[in-house]
Amino acid sequence: MCLAIPVRVEALQEDEMALVDIGGIRKSVSIALVEDVAVGDYVILHVGYALNKIDPEEAERTLALFAEMGELEQIASEAAAQL
């Protein structure tokens, strides 16, 4: 199953890459598909690529739902494995 999840941009890197936080795991991902990404933004991540920016409140609600379901850790592990 493939899933796109909200992640917070921790740092911008060279070559259209950014360091993001995925449930406590930090990974470099491509931000080439999204314009004007800044540190602190939330983006939707799928298979190592940021697809678009997401409102911080919506991102927090989505992450809270994942955590409530006990799946955030599993999703983060699967996402990290795909990178």
C-alpha cells in the first residue's frame, strides 16, 4: 500500500532537496515538484518526493489521526524504507 503523509521541512538542502521529519525520523527528500518551500512548511510526501504544501493545521490533524490509530510509527518506518 502506498500512502502520502504530511511531513515538516526541517532544513533546505542543495539540488532541490530538503531534510524532513517523518514521525521523528529525519530524511532527505526531493522538493523539486513544489515551489517556494521554506523551513517549517508541511508538505505531502510520497515515495521520497514532496508533492505539494499543506496547511499546518491540516497536517497536524492528519498526523494526530495517524498517531491515534497507532500507525504513525509504522508509516514512518515504511516511508523511510522507500527513500
